Amino acid sequence: MKKTLIILLFVFTVINVFGQVPTVSEPGKTNPSNEEVAPINDVVTNKIINPFAKVPLYDNGILIYDYDGNLFSFDLDSEQIVWTVKATDSYTEMCANAITLHDGVVYVPFINGEIFAIDNQSGDVFWKSRIGNSTDKIILKNQTPIVNNGKLYVNAQNGNIYALDIKNGALVWNYTFDTLNNDIPVLYFDNKIFTPSGSSFYSFEANTGKPLSQRSFETAMNGKPVTDGENVFVANEKDVLFALGPNKLDNLWQFKLDENQYNIKERIFCKDKKIYFGTQGSTVSSVYSVDSKTGTQIWKTDFTEDNIQYITEHDDTLWGYTRKGKLFQIDLENGKILFEAKLTTLPISNLEFPDDVSVFYYCDAGLIQFEFETKDENMMYMRTSIKDDIYSGYLKIIR
């Protein structure tokens, strides 16, 4: 009896220190109770490395999620790498995700299904979680970890949405969709989680994962959901933007893009009851401003024989760049171009603004600081090699 008790205590200690018992939901159902054994490709395991804590911010640094899949912290004063973290294993060198900095903790998803919580100053890992155990598939793609109210939310390529505890990476709840390859970040709004999957759009209770509403559409929904603080907006894979009520997902209005334009995807944001989004097109790519209440177009700015790759809001203006390397700034009120420049180094990341006179972006060769007045492209960090098959990189100024 004593020997059995010792064995049981050892087993419980291992589970407590090295991770929760892996669990996942039945297809189409939430599983917050951890009562069932899951298929191996859906299992979430977590391992606590160091005690979790809020961390002060590193002074004058930038996080670089390189396109080879390595994440490192770069000191902008000394121009030296402070620390580097990489996935346990990946069958290919690829970033393909974004990072979130919350209370001094860096949350980073890797393509192999791992998610780390990292001290932004030292690079020490608080915990590691892993979705499945695949070594030859992409599990997490185009994900920005959404952190709110003690939980982290991501969509996965195995057809699941996951909520993890930010203190230890343990599974809180998950839901299995009918469609695989979910590669759009979720929206947290009004204590709910909103996300598209296939040709449907879903809402869940954020704390428990209880399904609240589901709305089906004629075509696949591949747009990033956004909100103006009242309603939710999401685009399909073709040429329509939908306004939905947050409670029943009822269709309030829909906006159709100009002919031969499509693919809003993640090029969208809301500000002051207006929706701003960028499209791609066969001959003309455009940035639109639409009234969030009525769906009425306010203005449209065209880019001929080029395609908009990225847009963001900064200091009450819209910034972005095109496939051919045109950096631009647009007035949010009237759509007029305030600034533009032809870059010689093509951005593959988001834009980060360290001050009022320059902007950071990542290119195939490394980190660039572009100065607005001189239009100089200063190489802050240079890679030792350049890859041919680049998907994306991501930057985050520590502040």
C-alpha cells in the first residue's frame, strides 16, 4: 500500500510540474471539463519552466520574429542581439505568425504548434504549450495571440480554436470546427470570441468556450474580424464585407468591392466608427473608408498596376506598403495621400514606428529604419544569409 501511494504521488507530481493531461473536444463541441482523451493531433500539452510573473519592459529594444522562425530581442542602442528563442523542432524554417507583448511577457506561436511565454528582458521561458506533436505539418499559421482576461486565444490548422491559461499554458477550452486550416486571428469583444471558419462565422463565450451563434455564408470567410465597439465586421474570400450584430450575428449590411477587387483578409481596422480596409486586384488595388453604421463608402484611394500588401493606423493616419515596395501614408478623413516613397528594400513584415521621423520594417536582408525626410533606408540589423522562399517576418517595439 505504501509503495502504491508513493507511485501515485510521483505521477501526480510529474503531471503538475511538466504539464496538464492533454485533452481536447469532440468534433463540433467545446471541452472545458478535461474529461475525455483526445486524438493525438488535437492534444494540448503544457510544461512549466519558470514561475510566471509580470515583467518590466526592456529599455529601447525591439523583438524580431525572423522569417527563419527564430525570435530574438535586439538592443537598438548597442545594435546587438540580447537573447534568442526558437521552437523545439520545425520541419521547415518559417515564421508565419505574429507575437503579443502583454505585461512584459512575450507570447509567441511557432508553426509546429508550440506556444511560448517569454520574459521580454532575459528571454527566459515561463512555459511551453504544444498543440499536437506533428513534425511535418504547419499547425499554427498567421496567428496573432489574442490575450485578454487571463487567457490566450489562437486558431489552428487542425480545425480547432484554443483558449489557454496565460499563467501556465494549460488548456482552458477548445472547439473543433467542421473545416481545417483556420489561419485568421480571432476577435475578442464584449466577453465573446468571434472567428470565421470555412463558410461560417462563429461566436463563443470567451471564458467557457460555450458556442453562442453560428452564421453560414455562400462562400468562405477568410477576413480578419474587427469591431467598432458596437458591431462586428468580417469579409469573405471574394469581394464582400459584412456587418454583423454581436449577439445573433444578424446581417446588418454588406458592402461590395469594385469589380475585379478581392481579398481583404487582414488588411482592415476600425477607428472612430469607420472601417478602413485594403484590397487586392487584377489591375487596381484600393484602400476604402466605409461608415460602420450604414456601410456607405466615404472615400477610396486607388493604386494602379500594384497590390496593397499591408495597412495599419498610426497617429490618426493610415500607413501601408504595396507589393512593388511603395510606402504610403493616407489621410483618414479624405483618403488623400500625404506621403509616399519607392523603397529599394521590400518589406515582408508589419510596420513599427519608433518615433515621429522614421519607421521600422523587416526585409529579406534584415531590419530597416526608413527616415521620412531623407528617405534613407538604414540597415539596423543585417542577416548573415538571405533565403529565397520567404513567407513573412514580424516586429514588435518593446514599450
